Amino acid sequence: MTDAQETAADSSLRTTGGAPPDDDVTADGAPIPLLEPREGIPPVIADEAALAEVVAAFAAGTGPVAVDAERASGYRYGQRAYLVQLRREGAGTALVDPVACPDLSALGDALADTEWVLHAATQDLPCLREIGMLPSRLFDTELAGRLAGFPRVGLGAMVENVLGYVLEKGHSAVDWSTRPLPDPWLRYAALDVELLVDLRDALEKELDRQGKLEWAREEFDAIASAPPAPPRKDPWRRTSGMHKVRRRRQMAVVRELWTARDKVAQRRDVSPGKVLGDGAIVEAALALPPTVHALSGLPGFGHRMGRRQLEQWQAAVDRAKELPEAELPQPGQPVAGPPPPRAWADKDPVAAARLSAARAAVSALAETLNMPQENLITPDTVRRVCWEPPASADADSVSAALAGHGARRWQVEQVTPVLVAALAAARG
């Protein structure tokens, strides 16, 4: 930990109630287990009257608001929020049930002008958006950790390394759609926002010390202003094990089974993997079973599966087998932009040389700046500039090309000089 981090951590310990009792402090200064929220476990907000009180309390609070959301990935269909946690100075911690209170737009409106502090914001913002909560300003503590050069940026690791506390990790993957939620889960959820603002303050000081605070603010603004992601095209192509499927007829089987599974999962509100595993879909595509009996002998379609279920999967296989050639999926998706880098040497050796020089230069710069290369500039942006470089390849042209591919101002300023040099070197 740097001197700035130690100073920030010491300050944070003071703001969270001072040093813990002596029996919680180890002689060697080891991290302190954080076992209980400061005000205890708050009640779960599950009706409109209680929600109105929370809205008023958080509107009257001061400073940034810590926000987190728990989903039921692997258990339920989709990525909806099943618990929302908030903490703000003057308001304390609130745990809100978005199943009982599905419209939290009043809470979102009350905090519209407040900076939201999230950890890995892009994971939670989609499900928060669905219930009417969207920040105009945010601070992402995970991204801040990446930009500051921390090797481990999970919330637990960051709280431990920066603030000197250990968070419980045991309930991160539980089924948050469970009702009522057990007290140990609620304690875990409340502790996730307990020190988030303290962590934000410490990281802000560290980023400022490193001269990266304005960079971070540009990144946070880009996340807050980003539109919702468009629906993924042909999501069935992401079936695990899809690389084994080469023939178009087999690909059609994957598509039909994936679509049938998705409809069942959505209707039953369960994770698609609990309906039928990806491995079973791929096995059926490779085997093209002619009958239900043949299907039942494939891995993933064992004796636990009822006759009716087997018949619906066989019907999907049969639909794929009966499709005319013109309706079969094409192998691979049309990809906008440059080809995969492994093909560059054959397609365009000069471009391959440009890419090699650019990658080496960007990697060296990222190491100098002590941050992951992908946070300095996305690999896709580098590939696009190298595949179709500006004609003059001077600083102005390269800067314009980077900005045109979505690079932030700080990224353009940092990366342009090394890319100009790399492109010139590749030209010889």
C-alpha cells in the first residue's frame, strides 16, 4: 500500500467509528473482520409506505450514495435485481425488495443529482435501470482500482488492501430470489455498502496522487451516459461448446434447441442452464438423433428427464432437420471491422507489422502508467486503427481516428504519441 493509501485508510477508519475493540486487532496489524453493519441489519423495505420513508431519508442525506444490487444469476431467468442496497450519510443503510416494490423511480429521482458509488457499475446498472434507478454521476470503485494499478480489484480485496477490513464472502452466489431472505444474507448485503463511500474517498485521493483523477472521471462519465446495450444478435451462437459444431444442419439444431429452452426458462422463470445444459444441446446437434429413444441415450438427456420433456427436445431437433437449405444458419457471423489478428499475416503482412509494433508500444505505456492495457485503450480500437490507419498517420489524424472509435480524451492524449511512433516504425 502506498503512503497515500495508508493515510486514506487511516482517515476512513476514523470515519467508520474509530479503531475497533482491542480483541479485534491482531498484534501483526492484520486486516480487521467486518462482522456487523454499524446500525445493525436494517429491515427489508417491502411496501410503499416504508419505501416513501426511505426516499425522504435519502433525499435529505448528504454526500455520495453507495448503491449495490443482488441478482439471482444461475437460479432465475434474466438478470433482474432481487435486492437493492443503499447507504448515505445521514440516512444510514436501506435494503429494498424490488420484487415487492418494483418501481423505484421515486428513489432514483430523489438521488438524481447525487453521485452514486458502485463497484463494477456496468454489472448492476442494467438491472437498476429496469426498476427506475439510473445515476447521472457515478464513481466506480472497481474501475478506479484498475486505473490506480491495484492487482486485485474485487470489492473484498479492495476493502482489505485500502481500508484494512475483511468483508464476508460467503453469500455472493446464493439465490437472492429466496423469500424471506435469511439474516446472514441480509448482513452480507448491508456490509457490501457499509464502506463503499469510504473506499471511494480513499481511491479518489490515490488517483489524484497519481495524476489520474480526471482520467477516472472521464471513464465514469462515459459509463453513466452510455445507452442500454442493444439485444445480442444470434445469442444461441454463444452456447458453450459451439466450436465443435461445424455443419450448418447441426448449427440449426443448436439454434432450435436454444430457442426452445429459452422459452421454457422464461415461462418457468428459471436459469436456462437448469432447463437443459449447453453440453446436452451440443451433443444433440452433433448426433442428430432420429428418435426420442436415441435422444435419451445422449449425455444430458438421461433417465431423470421425463418423456414429455424428451419429446419437446426431439421436436426441436426434427424442426432443424426439416429446414430447407436456404434457411440454415451460416457458419459464423458477419464481423464488422478487421479480421481476427491471427489472419493478418496472410491477408496483409504490412498491417500485421503495424499491429505488432502498436501492441508492443501500448503494452509498454500501460506498464509505465501502472494500469491494465485494456483500460488504457481497448484492443479492438488498436486493431481498427492498425488495419485502416489514417493516410498521413500524424498526431492529428491518429487522434481523430482514436476518438472516432470511441476513445476518451485522456486515452487519445496518452496513446496518440506511441501509436504515431509505432505506425512510423512499421513503415520503416
